[in-house]
Amino acid sequence: MFEICQKKVLQFDNNWKFENIIALVFMFFGFMGWQFNYMIGAIPSIILSVILMFLTNKFKYSIPCIFALLFSYSNGYVIENFPYDIVIPVAIYVVFIIIFTIKNFRINKFKSIKSYVGMIILSISFIIPIFWVSLIDDTNKVFYVMYFSWLLYLLLYLFLCINLDKTSFKMIVFTFTWLSVLITFELGIRVFEWLNENPGENILNFWGYLGWGLCNEAGIVLCFIMPFSVYELYKSNSYSYSIISILKIGIMIVGIVLTTSRGAYLFGLVEFVILAIIFLLSNSKLKNYKITISLLFISLMIAILSLKINYVELFEEVKNVVFSKHLDGNGREGIWNSGFERWMDSYKTIIFGSGIVSEIRELTVFDIVQKSFVVYHNSLLEVLVSSGIIGLTGLGIHFAEKYTQLKGKGLAFILIFGVGYLMVDLYGLIDNTYGMYYYMVPLVITMAAFNNNDNFELFDNKNNLLF
């Protein structure tokens, strides 16, 4: 029976249509879990992923499951409550991942792993300050886990590098592009709920909590996904799928608008314009058709919105509500100064850092008051405060390794993903990116795919057994 099922599934493996549908199914499970109950999405995601992994011997089917689990938690995190509903299914899934890894392990896979030196230094440098942390007590022991966060990201990266094969890139691209649709739907529902509770309010005043993160954090994820969406459109070689790719990009842009995050507006707009220029100058297949459809789609959206929106007024509202009210940095200067003081406290903190939990404050997040360690809304300062000069050196090496991975993969590839990396790294100078799970997990999965793959085609005319 197993052999029959395996043979059937292997007929579809590495088929772009099949993998696209699989990614969509996982994101649907993620939406069901987010909208109704985490277990409703987690259980079928894990079952489907395990079945596909062991039938095909391909670890790539864990990728959409990881993101379905990661972005489908809508209850939020409270340090006083142990999140059994997350930990139990994830722990079970990790056991299956370990079994799969042992079953397929080959010692020579370690030889192919690159771009890990920076993460090793960061892992060690983040752990060192745990020996002199003084702010953690019996009420917030969970914060100890944060000192090992970079070690967990490193282990995830190594697991991925030894398990992902050279057919994994397609699955990652399709997963990310459908993930942008999932996040946009989550944002849309939160905005709808907020408008019902605040009738007559300006949508640009919206600030929502998705459970797994805030709306501005959703903006970071969408900006990270954007180059994958553009690359999918760049590579698509069928008329029908070009339309689907354009619709995905349109939905993603709507999602960025719904974040009402000035960082997402600023960096997302710049990123989109640069990527659009790269696409226009590229030699993409069916380029003229894609441009025509895109312009028609944009014109249709503008025509529909024009029935309700005065664009001059909209521009003024964005300028006044989103930007002008908070040009003081929205409190960031005070946080940055506080972080700099923690880092300059002694020679020990300058070299090794004062630890990721260097400052604890009581914060109110959507009517929930709880202790939280301060995150400094700047990647460089966050690493400097947490792990000192040693950690910042590791981050510099990591940056070099991350960008070097793009070398030799074609000019369009380098430009599209290089711009994506650059814009999110610049975004990280004013918001939380490095060290935050919603950014780090997509990043290490992407780096593992770039490490393992030498074929970055998404579509072909072979083995199209579906439809």
C-alpha cells in the first residue's frame, strides 16, 4: 500500500502546479487555524507534511507546514501562560523532523553547508551574557530562552541545509507568495473588526494585533516576501499563471496598505518601485503581456477606488495621519539612548554586551499588561546591546555571507533578491527584524535554499500532469 501511494505522489513531485496547490492548501490550513482555533490548522498541516515528506523523501514539504504553524496563532503570547496549544503540536512535528533527518542523514551533507560563520558567532555571543543577567526572576524565567534564540536559528539553518535538496526552491517561492495572501487576509479581518468597533474612524489610525505579531511586524514580513512575488512573475511562462502572479502581488500591496505602518509604506514603496524597474528592464518571458495585464489590473483598481476615494485627500491623510503625527520617532530616540547607555555601562558590556534581556518594562499591548524585555527597534543597536562588539562582528560576517550567497545566480536573481535583502535590512534600522522569529525563520529558510540549490527555475513544460 505504501509503495502504491509513494509511486502516485512521486509522479507529481517537482511538478510546479502540484507544489503550488500544496503551498496553497497549507496556507488555507493556516488561515483556518488563525481564524478559528490553532489546532484546527496545526493538526492537518502536520499530518499532510509528514505524509508528503516520508512518501517522497523530500524535506521541502516541511516548508509550507512551518509557515502554516508560525503565522496561524491568533491568541497572542502572555509570559504567565505556557502556550501548550503551540508547544505540543510543534514538539510532535519536531520529533518527525528528527526521525526524517536520521533516516536520510549522510555525513557528506555537512561539506556543502556554507554561510554559517556569522550565525555561530552570534549564537555564542548572545549566550555569554546569560552569566551576569540580573533582571530575570521566578515571574519571567521564560526570558532565559531568548539568550538561545540565535542558537535555535543556527540549528534550524543546519537542519535545513542537510535536509533540503536541489528541488526545494520552487516550494519556498510558492509558499512565500501564498503566505502574503494569508497575511493580507488576516490584516483585512482585523481591520474589519476594528472598523466595526470604531465606526467612522479613519482606517489609517488602525493599529492591530494578529496574535503572532503586530500589524507593523506583518509589514516587515510582506516586504521580505516581495522579491519572491516579483521573481515568480518574472519566471512565469504561461499566460494564465501570469495573471495569478499579478493578483498575488496586488493582494500583497493591499496587505502592506492595511498594516498602516509607516516603515512598510516607506520601504515597501521604495522596494516595489525598484523591483518594478528591474522587471521592466529584464528579459522576462511574456514580459509585454505581463506589463499589459499589470497596467489593466492597476487601472481597474484605480477606477474602482476612484468611486470612493479622492486621491489628493488620501495623500494628505497618509502624510498627516501616518507620518506627521509621529515624526518624533514614536519614542524610538528614548529607547535608542537607553540601549546605548546599557551598552556603555562597562568594558564587559561593550565587548560582550549586557544581554538580550538588558531592560524590562511593563507594557500594555491591547489591554494586556505584562512584563516585557525592551527591543531596541534597530538591528545594529539590538545586537550591540545584547552581545557587544563580538556580536556586532558576527552580524557583519553574517551580512557578508548572506549577500555573497546571491553571487553566480544570474543578474536578475541578484538584483531582485539583493534589493529585497537591502530594503528589509534598511527597514531594520527603525524596526524589529533581526532576532525576531517572524523575520529570522523566513530568512534562514531562504538562506538554506540559496545554499542548496543551483537551479532557480520555477516553471517548465515537463511533467505537467495536473490540469
